[in-house]
Amino acid sequence: MSLFGLLKRPDINAGVETARAEKGAVILDVRTRQEYMQERIPGSVNIPLDELSGIPSMVPEKSTPVFVHCLSGARSSAAARILKNMGYTNVTDIGGISGYRGKTERG
């Protein structure tokens, strides 16, 4: 892999498109509840990074496709590592909502 490949950031737009095409996929937003209420991707679920240990109650099947995002990509990267350490086998870090160009909702 080239150095440029290592520096490439996840594309949240492609990630959301892939998640929506995959049956049973979860779009997981790991930002704070306040951030989530201000703006979110329709159909996403919110579990803040510091509450990630509670994910088994929401996503009990560890082979479920989980597409993780946050604001800039830092928390989603950490969350993806944590989920993999918890035994989730189909986790994709899709980066930050700051780069999202699709429809969002509030409230």
C-alpha cells in the first residue's frame, strides 16, 4: 500500500450508501447525545463513545454490519477498535459527519 493509501480518510458518503444497501446494517453515531440531536443521519442510532459498552443491548449479534461515524473521524476510529475488541466482526469506520453531503435531520 502506498503512503497516500495510508493517509486516505474514510468517505462517509460512500459508507452510508454501502450501509443502506446492506441488509440489517447499523449506522452507529458515537458523538454525544447533544451533537446527535443537533444533526444526524436519518436512520442512524446513537451510542456515545463513552457508553459503547452498552452496545450489546442494541446490537446483540456480533456479525451485524456496523458502520461507525462521529464528527471528524477520531472518535469513530477509536470506537471501531473498541467494537472489534468486543468481538464485533463486521465493523467499518466511515469517518466524520462533517464531510457528509446527504440529508440530515434534527431533534
